[in-house]
Amino acid sequence: MILFRADGPQEPFSRIKKDLLRELKALGPGDRVLVMGCSREPWLAAKKDEKAFMGTWGKTLYLPLPDYASRRLIWPGLFARHGGKLQYDFDLSTLAQLSEGYSAGALDAVVAGLMTPARRERLKIHPVDIPEVLQWLCRVEPVSPDLDEQLHKWMDKTPAMAAIKGAAADKPAAAGDKDKKGAKGDKKAAAGSKKKKK
């Protein structure tokens, strides 16, 4: 696994693995330390590294791609963050539909690229329209469905998801056992009431 840094060269994961695991094991119950990790492609880790770190993290969060309703909220917020404002009659519904498959970070990159200081000055004269946003959206790569599927499969292997799925699988079996026991109990009760009638 390689660590990608935006500000510099790539580092091999093995360079910090031993030190990081040693430091994490040294933490005691009273230590107040928050350790966070982030990966776009966690399934690329070697199996031994995956096993070592799978139990290290107390929680694993999956941040899904924004759905239609989320994108309708994200677009105006991003324009406001970057100093722009969408007109009242802007067709936000169409933009939200056309931006399906893009991450929130990709949408942010689109708006950041579009809302340059020169463009912000011209907003009152020439408001932002969909073709202009689409020109910038075409420059950003959407998340492929295969990549999203791989992430779902990897998440299913995490201890938390395995426990959730295991508990969900046990509940129907337990409910079925209860029904069988209840049915047997009902048969015994019915047989007992027949004996009393005789």
C-alpha cells in the first residue's frame, strides 16, 4: 500500500507500519488520543497489513456518494462557500441529476475551479448557468460503479459489519426457533386442555 500525499512524494506504507502499531499498542485506557485513518482504496492493502489494521480501528465509517437529495443541498452550499450564489431560477434539479456518481469532494473541486475571483466579479452581470458548470464537471472523473462496489465488499469484511450481518442472520433463526417452541408449547397446552375435558 502506498500513502498518497497532496503536497509531496509517495511513501510506502511499510515505512510507518511498525512504528504506528507500536505507538497504538502503548496507549492506555486513560489516554485521550484520537487516531484517524483515511483511504480511498483500502482493499489494495496487503492481506497481512489489512489484518493488522482491521482490529486497530474502533470504528469504520463509510462515506457514500451523495444521492439526489444530498446533491440538491450540496450544490448551493458549495457555491456559497466559494463566494458565489445561484439565481432563484437556476435549474438545480437538472444539475443534481447530471452530477450523479460524483463525490462531494469532486463537486467542491468543480465549484472551486469555476468560482475564480474574476468570475465572482461578473456574477451580477452574467449569473452561473448549467452549461458553464457542466464544462467544469466534465473535467472531473466520476466514481465508477465498480470502484463503489469494491468499497462495499471491503466494508462487508470489517469486524463491525461482520458482527452486524451475523446478528441479523441469527435473528431470523432465533425467531424461527421461538416459533417452533411456541408451536410445541401450544400443542402441549391443547393436549392438556383435552385431558381436562375428558
